Amino acid sequence: MNCVVFKLDERLHEKLIKFYKAYEIKTPPYAKFAAKNYDVTITLYEKGKVMFQGVGADIEASIWQSMQSKLTGKPVENAVKSKDNKKNEKDDFYVYYSSIGSDETGCGDFFGPVVVVATYVPSNKIKELENLGIKDSKKINDDIIMKVAPEIMKTTPYTFFVLCNKDFNDLMEKNYNMVQIKAILHNKVLMDLVKKYNPDYKYPVVDQFVNEKKFYSYLKDDDTALRGIKFYTKGESKCMSVAAASVIARYIFINEMDKLSKISGFNLHKGAGIEVDNQIKEIIQKKGKDYLYQIGKVSFNNYTKLK
């Protein structure tokens, strides 16, 4: 789908609104006007950017680009956006659509499970989540995560999967790799979300950890794999459903770590740094190497370098 975006001179705002008034449609969040003229949707945002989206977007946008150039005496810069949205890492309009999205945590932690979460956020709920301070869970401390996540979970449809350490280690022994496991689990929680809630969404989004071709290669034997996924680096900053999934995943991971700490008798460290190395040695001395199979990812270098 063609998509053209540029900053519209303020003097042309009212003219554009009057021109498309007969085709006006419901205005999305953060927009002051929207219209659909045959095969092109026109959205004028509060900050002054205008987006033309659809088969004839280039032609429709060129009318206003030409008009603006004559008015300002300057060419319109950075106007055309890629047809392939995943190549455009600065798509700050995408967040305004209803979407389902997924994110994971625990993949960089020696101790604890891998947790993957998918959420559905309709466009009319985006502002509500923003008001809760939703963003990437990595940028929020654990205390805030524990307060905010339950609020999200009360009103936001979500699904999750917790891959315990034993199952993770079993898969790694069967020659799975981390990226393959993540691809399978992201697809699982997204499909579970669709089946459970039948959400009305524009796009499914995954916080990118691998390119699209490689992602689907890991699902080649799954006829039910969800298609049409958009992959974004730093997806939590571009899509509210990914941001919400990021926070919920972290919340679940923290709780799982607390459980493992109580069961093991150790205050297990997060991450995979020197503190983890020292704790692994302590656990081996007190409980033996085999015990780590139940609480840690033994394919990590933290463990393999001790062999």
C-alpha cells in the first residue's frame, strides 16, 4: 500500500479540510481531520503532518505537495514513505491503529523462564494506556512494573506463555536455537489471542528479533502460522500493543523469578553478568550442577564455561 507523509503548511490546513469535507470519516487519535476519497485515506494530524494512504496516494499527495511548493517556494522534503512499512523505522503514525502485538523477556537472563506475551489494543484505548506511562519495560524499574502491569491486565486482552527452564533446556538439547524458540512462541501467543478474543485489528506486530523471511522459515511446518505480521525494531515505541505486551511480560517474569528464588532458596539474580557467574558457582557447590537444569538456561556461556 502506498503511503505518503509530509508536514503540511499551516495555511493549507483549512483548505484541505474543506476540499475533502464531503468524504470525512471518523478521526483517529491525535488527528484533527480524516477523509476517504475513493481509494485514498487522508489524515491530517494535530502536529501538522498529513498522511495519504492507498493505491492512489502518490497522485493525491502530489496535488498538495505542488500547492505547498508554490506557496512556500520550497520543495516538499521527505514526503514519500516506503511501500514496505517494515523498512521505515520512523513510522510514528502506525501506533494510532488498532493492533495486536507481542514481546518477550527472559531471553537474556540465565535464571528464569522465557515469557512471551501478546496483547490487543484498539485505537480508542491507546490514550488510556499512554496515561499509565506504558513504554518499553526495559526502561521502567521493577517497582513501577509491578504497579502498572495489573492495571493493564484488567482492561487489555492478552495471552501469554511461560517456557520453564527445563523445557527450554530440553529444546536446546534437540538443537533448537533461541531465535527459533522465540519465533514459535510469538506465533503461539498471537494465534491464541486471535482465537480467544477475535480482535478487530489492522496489523499484527512483533518487536523484531529476526527478519520476516527467517521468522517464517521457523514456522514452515505450521499451516496455522499467523501471516501479515509487521516486524519493527524498538516495536514498543511504534505500537501500543507491543508496549503493553512488553510490560506484562516483564511483570510475569518478575513473579516467576520470585517463585524460583523461594523454591531454590537463593535470591536469584537477573541478567547474565558476573553476579550470575558467582551465584552459579554457589548453587553448584550447594545443590550440584544438575539442579541448574531446573532454574537456569544451561546453554548460556555462564554455565558452559564452567565445564
